[in-house]
Amino acid sequence: MSQDTKIIKRTQFTPQESDIKNIIPTQGKSKEEMRIFLFEFFGMALFAYGIICSQGSDEFLALFFFASVCLAAPFSGAHVNPAVTLAMLLSRRINFGQAVLYWLAQFTGALCGACCCYLILNEVDSPQVESKEYSWILSDVSGEAFGTFTFILFILIQTDSETTLTPGGQPMTTYVLVALALYFSRGFTFHSGGCLNPGMAVSLQLFQSFQTGDRQRMEFLWVFVGGPLGGGFGASVFFELFYKKQIRRL
């Protein structure tokens, strides 16, 4: 293992040092960006396949997410969610160029996972709003936002050296805790099914809409995009402006 790779792995869970631009030599930057793209892509593809195979089971979904994180974390940090990437960008742990790289990998990875699931299992499913009633839609948006807020807030807390709940712990501990955070955060979203992932929602709905010819499925796609992105934004603001300051005062 090269010294550069050791540096990357050591900084995965010390985000205040994780600005990739600053720790990767210029001559190796393109190679490292490609590695980040590929593993974020594969992590997202595996998770998309797992979501469809889980058939709504919270336990199996969390296990597939855990597997995706284990695969991608040493190389990309395993955001595996555009809302997580947004929170990392707002918290200045990555720059905008890196965020775009993550988002491209996530959307294309989810599409690839959906395609593989259709080819192998002849089945694809995507989140959708079950009722057009105002109260139901409001509940879906709120659930997606609150669930994502809780999930991403825990990620920000656990992956910052000042606030981590397991100082000096092994990365595997964080992988397990983050998977558990997703499992419990889905409890906020019994109406919407607990997507909490705009990249997954967009990719799966696009694939299923074109595969079935049912464009109406995308009528309320904004619920599964706006809710999680709003939750990620809120989590980042709360963590940086309140939570972290309170920890420093202890």
C-alpha cells in the first residue's frame, strides 16, 4: 500500500482533514478521482440492487447499505447518497468539483443497479406517493426530511473527530452505526417507504417510468428529492452552527 493511500484511509473518518484536493498529489489526482467515482458508483449500484431485493424489509435494506458502505468507504468515504454529499459540501469537507463527481457516480450507479435487477430478476420498483391528498403528501415530504435529517446528522457527528461517539474506534464500528442510523431513521417515513435518498429515487423512477411507459409515476418525484435534500441541508446547518459549538463548550 502506498503512503498516499494510507493517508486517504486514515482521513476517511477525520473529515476536517478530508479535503481530497489538499491531500492528493497533483500527479495522482486524476487516478484518485477515478477510484472515488468507481467505488461510489459500485456502492450505489449494490445498494440499488439491494433495495429492490429487500422488498421493503428494513432489516435487509440496512444490511445491503452496510455492504455498500464496506465496499466504498476506504476509497470514496461511501456517501452513497446525494443528500449526504450535499451535507459534506456545506460542511466544507469536500469542494464543489468533488461533489459533482460524487453526484454523477451516485446517479449512474443507481441506474446501473436498477438495470441489473431488471435483467436478472425481471423486477424493478421505485418509491411513489400513494395518495394525492394534501395531508398525505405533506406527511411524505416531512417524513423524508426528518428521516434524512436524523440519518445525516448522525453521520456528521460520527465522522467528525471532535464529536464522534467512538473516539479511536475502528472504521467497522462506524460502518455498523451508520447502517443502524439508516434503519432507525426510516421509522420517520412509514407513509413514503423511507427512501431518504434523492439519487436512488430519481434513478429508480426514471428507469421504471421508461421501462413501463408510465410517466405519471414521476409526478411527485419532487417529494423524494426535496425532502431528503432539505433534511441534508438542515442537518449540516444544525451540526455546524449548534451541535459542534455545544460540544466544544463541554
